[in-house]
Amino acid sequence: MYKALIRPLLFSIDAESVHHLVFNTLKAVGKVPGSGSILRSHFAFEDKRLEKKLFGITFKNRVGLAAGFDKDAKLIDELADLGFGFIEIGTLTPKAQPGNDKPRLFRLPEDQALVNRMGFNNGGVHEALERLKQRKSKVIVGGNIGKNKVTPNEEAQNDYGYCVDVLYPYVDYFVVNVSSPNTPGLRSLQEKEPLQNLLRFVKDKTLQHTTPKPVLLKIAPDLTTGQLDDIVDILKTTGIDGVIATNTTISREGLQTGQDKVAAIGNGGLSGKPLTKRATEVIRYLREKLGNDFPIIGVGGIMSAADAIEKIKAGADLVQLYTGFIYEGPSLVKQINKAILKEKLY
């Protein structure tokens, strides 16, 4: 029903406008008494065998919603009813910022892909905090954090640390995002020395709180083998708790969409099916280098249950959806969980 009826309607509207329309609709539905039970009966799939314990947290299943969809923690309860095992909010910055100029979100239907150059648009960490205080669901929530656009890289650690302090009581883990291609200069923080310094600072900041909470690093798919080796070394030496592979790509190789259309869209991070293979390659490489016990969350081009299974077999402990959720609809979460049981990946 989603792909045959709902998606064509949604795809007839500007991508960012549809995003807000879907949010408003889900929020309205969530206010109807009994709506949560109806959504869970259609989309959630629960089985104790699906539970996964990672960095001290027990996830009810391995399928999460990636950062970028619910940046400002507006729909945690409603999205939890769709069966996600965890939801990652953000990227959040200390101060609210509008992001890049519109249009900044584009569909490539021929490639089952999206291009975005949102630019960390969000209402700021304090606005999200107030919503987190009001949520009812007990779903695991991760806080994806970044720096404000106007903050120079040499002061970036202060922005990340500020977000940690504000969000600490209300999220279950943190993700340091230095891999978005849409904030000028941000990816340079992935270089070895600045990244080591930043991760140590964030980790030390979390240790100043009463109960330690995990810190993960989200990396780009465009890193060279040498850069990935640096990442591995950094992960081992800084005491970071896990890695998320991968963010969007700046590559445009192998697209079916016409070159003129791609050129007209311009810069931005590409997500969806074109990223499937590369994200899996990065996961497999990291697993080989990090060993069996280091936590890896796999994201990038999961458009089907088979894609999720492939990433788990490549070494991902958990997986996250974004573009696949938009193209395939909420039933994809249940499909993946059923496939995990069928494959006996528990």
C-alpha cells in the first residue's frame, strides 16, 4: 500500500515540504487515543531473541532510525510505535541554526537515493531537551551532536562538550558527527590529530557525569584505506565505545540519474541505494581491523531486509535506516526483524 499509493503521492511534493507534512501527520495521529496500539499492531515485531546488548545497553531489536530524520526529537513516541529498536536524534548543535538555503533536499528516484545539504538545521540542543523531558516511550535514544557553523574548528570541542552536558540525563548514548559534508570544514576534523583530541575531550566530558554513557564516532564512506586505518587506531587509543559506518557520500559515481539533473542539484551528501556497497565494504574492513567485540552500527543504503542482513553478516551489530525508510515505508523495520530471526542472527 505504501509503495503503490502513499509514496507516489508524497513524491509528488517537494522533498522537504513532504518531510514536514509527514511529521505533522504523525504528530496528529499520535494524539488520537489508541493510535499507538494500532501502529504497533501493524508495524512492530517483538521477540526476545531480537534483543541485542551493546556497550551496556539492551536494545529491543537491532533496527534503528538514523540521525537526520527526527533532528529535534519531535516524534520519538510516534516513531517508537513503528517498531524501531532505537532512535537517533540530531544532529544537534548548541545554538539553533537555520541550515543551508533551500532547496536543500532532493530525490533521485531512478537511483532510490536522496541528496541533502541541510547543514545541521535544528532548533538547538535546549529545544530538543524540553521535548526529551516530555517523551513517554522508553525506546533507546541516541544524541547525535555537532558544532555550529560559525564555530571555528579549533573551538569545536566546546560545542560538542556543551551538547553532552545538556543532553546527558535524557539520551542513552552520544554520537560525535564530524562526517557530514554539508558544514564547511567539518570533515577536516576527521584527520587523525584533531579527531583524537576531540574524541578524548568528549569522552572525558562524559566521565565527569555520575553514570558513564557510551560515545560513538560517525564516519564518512569516502575515507581512504589509510584514513580508515587511522580511524581504527583512534578508536582503539581514545576509549571510544563504538563507530557508526557510514554517513552520506560526496561521490556521484554510477548514478542512473541524468548528469544534467545531478549537476543542477549540486553539492550535498548522497544516501540510499548507491551507498549500499561502499557502506558494507567499510563495515567489513572495520570489523576485520577492530576484532569481533568492538561495537559497529551499520548504516547506508539499507533498502531491503537483505541489505540489512548483509551488513550484519559483514560485522554490524546494529543497523540504521533513513533513505530506505522513506522509499520503502515503515514496514521495512518489521521485514528486517523477521529476516534476522529467519537467518538466526541472534
